[in-house]
Amino acid sequence: MNVQVNNNFIVMSRDEFRPWLQQQKITRSITRLQVHHTWSPAYKDFKDGDEFKRLEAMRNYHLSQGWNAIGQNITTFPNGKIGISLGRNLNVTPAGIKGANTGALCIENLGNFNIGGDNMTTAHRDTIVHLYATLAEKLHLPIDTSHIVYHAWYTPDGDRLGDYDPKRSSKTCPGTAFFGGNTITAAAQYFLPLVQAELNKLKGVTPAAINEEDQPMTAEEKKQFEELQNTVKTQSEVIQKLSDRLNLNSDQKYASSYKDAVEAAKAAGAIKTSADKSKPELNIIQMIYNMGLFEEGAKH
């Protein structure tokens, strides 16, 4: 491994992160992974090899604010490198979202990912996706918006909002253009599926190996299923009404008004059973009975 270390930070490549993480002992409960962008410094403030320089600058600023270390546990860079804080290691509560840091891990992604800001590099994108997948794997966290949370979904006091609200959210962080936006819908549609796919890849689960029956129905599939249910229900009702009208039940139960006519027809040898007679046939039997013809047949 080509991990670099100074007094305050560890810097490593994306490929080195997972093996390193697997060796770490987590001693506190972590149930949420925060998602941030630094906004400043931005891409214009970074060049390859500046990882320690940028980390120390952020640390010094945070110390000047009275903090005892850099605020975040982990930092990602445009070149795909990852920085780990030693002063704010994984077992130390971060200073990422005021009022919502207990039980959380803070990841700062260097750059300004608001609309009109930095265009995320491919290396950075791949590292961010891989990072959250490996952390979810290590911490046994579901890939959803309850466990991977954007700063924009919280008020300045740390209250969780239903979604990003420009009037109530503390910040736009991780940016209005971060993987398609900073809303819950954007996260669920554009970011989290990438994280889930990466986690599946890490676990050796290929798309072909995933049982389609285990996958939740899409909105279109739910609509089609509901339409099918309504069609079946309607057809069942029509069949039942038709059966009642034509007396086509397998038991061939007929109205009591036919009873005398059917018994007379049987006695005259005209029919052996009523079990296969439709209502029109029963009407004919009733008409013959009314004419007294079954009585004549019975006498012979």
C-alpha cells in the first residue's frame, strides 16, 4: 500500500481505502453517513499532490473557530484520493451538521457542486461512490435516504426536513448539481443506485445473479398490476352475474318454481337429471308440464 501519513492525516488511493477500512475497529454506533461538499476550497484551489496542504488549511481554519480538530472524518479529492483525519478519526463524533452529528460520520467532498460550480471529475465521482459503498458495507447500513443523508435536508438547528427547502435548509450542501441535485428524489434516483451497484459489485453480486422476483415493483409495474386486479375483479363479477342468470352452477340449483315440473319430467322419463339443464331448457320443461303432457307420458 502507498498510504501517506503526516501528524494529522492519512492520504490514500481509492483502491487502498477498502482494505484499510476493513482493518479498522469501530467502537461507536454509526447509523448515518453525511454527504457534504466543501464549497470552499473548490477545484480551482486544488492541484494534484495538494492533499495534505488542503487538509491542513481546513484544519487550521476549524481550529481558529475553536474546534479541537478538522470537522470532517473523511475528505475526498478531485484526483480520487481520500484523506482520513487522525484527530477526528472514525470513532470520534464529527462536526458536520449542527445538532445531528451523534451517530454520524462526516464526509467532505472537496469542490463546489452547486449549479454553475465545479464539474466533478470521473476520478472524484468514482471515489465518492466507492467510499459510501465501502462504508455501508463496513457499518452494515442500508443504502437509503435515512442512512445516507445530505446536509441540505437539515435546518440550521439540526432538525431533519422532508427534503431540501431553500427557505429552511441550513445549506445547499452537497450542492444543487451533486449527482443530479441535492433533493431526496435526486439522491434516490441518481446517487444511491450507483452506491448500491458498487456495493453489489464489491460483494460479488452480479445483475444476473439478482433474483428479479426479489426486486421491488417499479411505479409502472404497480400501475399495470392494479389495472390487472381491477380487470380480474370486473370479469369475475360479470361471470357470477351470468351464472346466476343462466343457472350454470355445477350444482345446478334451480328455482323452487321449477321443482314440480322437473319431478314430473323425471317421472315421465323425459329427463334423467336436471344437472345439465340451462334456464331456457327448464323453461321448456315448465311449459310442457303446464300443458299436462308429462302426465300423459307417465300413464303410458
